[in-house]
Amino acid sequence: MDVTWGSAEAVLADNWIGASTVPSRGLYPHQWSWDSAFIAFGLRHLAPERARRELVTLFSAQWRDGRVPHILFNPDTPPEAYFPGPAFWRAGRTSGLIQPPVHARAVLAVHRADPAGSGAETFLATLYPKLKAWHGYLRTYRDAGGRGLASIVHPWESGMDNSPAWDGPLSRVTPVDPAGFVRRDLEHGHAADRPSDEDYGRYVRLASAYRDCGYLDERWADVDGGFTVEDPGLNALLADAELALAEIADVLGLPAAAATHRESAARVAKALQETLWDSASGFFFARDVRTGERTREYTCAGLLPLVLPDLAVAPALVATATGPRFRLGEVHGVPSYDLTAADFDPGRYWRGPSWFNVGWLVRRGLLHHGEHALAAWLRDDLVETATGTGFAEYADPFTGTGHGARSFGWTAALTVDLMS
Ligand code: 2M8
């Protein structure tokens, strides 16, 4: 057996907690929404029944309104292991936020890897209505801007917590006093690799405010200083998820439903291009719904629309990706932020380092748009960097040095997937 494959498999075995996988034993000791979807992409090659279980467990925590919570807390983990824990959220075993909807794509891939395995016969039929309700939540309750795009109400919902794109909208949020909470993340990660105390103060302020309005999106618009942003990454993944749902409906013999999902995907993709694409810059920027202004930071979220096969602007977006701001094909992975920006930081979380899930998504996009040589290069680079860093959470784009947690779930899982 290949050494890389074997060590990635060992990471996933160590991070398995019985019905799901933790992103990292120390830093993130619970189940995270989009992590589980990425992890399932790898698990399907190793243990398809575990991949199914991972996703079924996550969806067992779905809320009545359709939202899939961003964290499902593990009852066997001590409450002080992670902040903010269940006592903060006051929502039973879950948080009240969401993360990008990569689940339908994962469900379809898991099904295809093992369509006849034991338990496989009910897997798609069980998850289809849940996925439909999840996307429905995003397309209705979260359409705060009224343009057919889903909004996020907290940076954690983007999955790219301290992305520079959120600095503008976050500047209106008053941080809570850092003496009021304990940052458990700093017990496991270097402060220089993590968000700042001021960032955390703002995250806590926003999460408490959303909690205190009962997690009711219709009330959020009236909350002063609230954060409401249309993220190109989340919306591209939503359009792609609707396409995956259409394929799932086809497999289930529901052609009319499949057509509806394709129309919905096309609507989101159109709104994305009309609202967030800036042709002069050749890039997708986030939009602050509260001010109506587009942000100006080039972050990796703006490259994620490449996952859409029908993307008229793909050549211009690939040109930006290979240009000086991201230097795709020259540096390791896909930097999370503009390499030419004065505040680019190669080691600090979502403000510069390359993340493996983003590299994996961009590679898929490159394949859609005929960029086969670049996709092959990126695949080899991601596998090499993941292996060389002990499956780090993220890596310095210039040196390939690992940062953040090691033995990180999606890094190991996506490496297995890239090698399959
Ligand atoms: C990071 O986010 C969490 C909050 O959700 C944290 O910093 O504690 C992000 O990188 C996010 O994308 C990821 O899903 C999560 C767990 O890996 O960690």
C-alpha cells in the first residue's frame, strides 16, 4: 500500500468518533458541517458505510427550518474543550449557524462509489428530501438581499473565518471584551496562525446577537450592526449543490424534480454573475447587503465559481487565478488571499495560506474548463504538500510549510480522493 494513502487512512481512523469524524482531535473535537462533506469524499474510497454514516449523522441534526447546523457537538467531549460550546449556543446539541452547502455533491459521490453496498439502497432516498429542505432554507430565509443569492450572517458561515473580505462589514461590529470568554483554540494552535482577539470579540458579539434574536432570519435585518453578506464561494457551491441534487433526483427516477433543481442552479448562477462579478477586475467579490457595496479584496472565495461547468466568465477568472494575485501553478496550492496585498500573511488562517479543500475545489473547476495540465499540476502539488506537512490544516503558499492543526480530517480525506 502507498505510504501516503496508508497514513491518510490512519488519520481518518484516529479522527473517527463512532458516527462521524472530527476535523482535528485537539482544535476541533466535534462534527463540522462542511468538513464532514469533504471527509466523506475520501471515506467513500476507504469505507463507504462510514461515509454514509458521516452524512446521515450530520443530517440527523438538521433543524425544522431546513438549516444544517455548522457544528454538531459530541456529547462525549468535555464542554470546556471548544469555545463556543453548546452552553453558548443554547440550541441543544448544535450551533445555530451554517456552512457552505457541499453536501449534495458529497452524497452523490458517496452513492456512486458504492451503489449496491449494504445500507446504500436507502441512503439517497433518505437524504434527498433533507438536502432539498437545506437548499430551500438557503434560497428563501437567507435571501436577505432579494436577488436570489444566499447571505451569511457571520464570518464562520463562509468557512473562511477571518478572510480579509469580511474586514469591511465586520468593522461596524463592536468586539466584546476578551475578558468575557476563553479562547480554547489558542491551547492547540499558535496565536500567529489563528484569528486575532479582536476578530474573536466580533465573532462572539455577532453570534450572541443572532442567538438572541432566536436565530430568526426575518428578525436579523432589524438588528443594528448585523453582518449580512453575499459570499461568492457559498453561492457558487449552492448552485453546484443544486446541480448535484438534480443528478440525485434523476437517479431516484424524479425527472420533473431534477428539472426544477437545474432551473434553480441556473438562477443562482445567473444572480452570482449579475451581482458579484466585476468584469473590469476579472473577479467575483462579496457584497455587503447592508450597504449594497461590493467588497474589494481578492480572496479564494472569488475563485470558487470555477466549480460551475457553465460559467461564461471562466477564461477571465482562470486568468486572474494564474496572474500575480494567486499565481496558480507557481506557488503551493491556491492562496486564500491576494499575494500582492500589503496585508497578505502566509501563515495566518484565511488571510493568505493555501487550504486543501479550496485547492481540491479549484482543481475540479479547472477540469470543467479544459485546464487539464494545470489541474494535474495542482493535484500533484496538493498530494505532495499534504503528505509533506503531516496533513496540515493549511500551508504557506511560498514554502509549503504546514500551519495550524496536523492530522487534519479533510486534508487527509481529500488526499485519498485525489489519489483515487
Ligand atoms: C474553522 O472554523 C471554526 C469555526 O467554525 C473555528 O475556527 O473554530 C474554519 O476553518 C472552518 O472552515 C472549518 O470548517 C472549521 C473546522 O475545521 O474550522
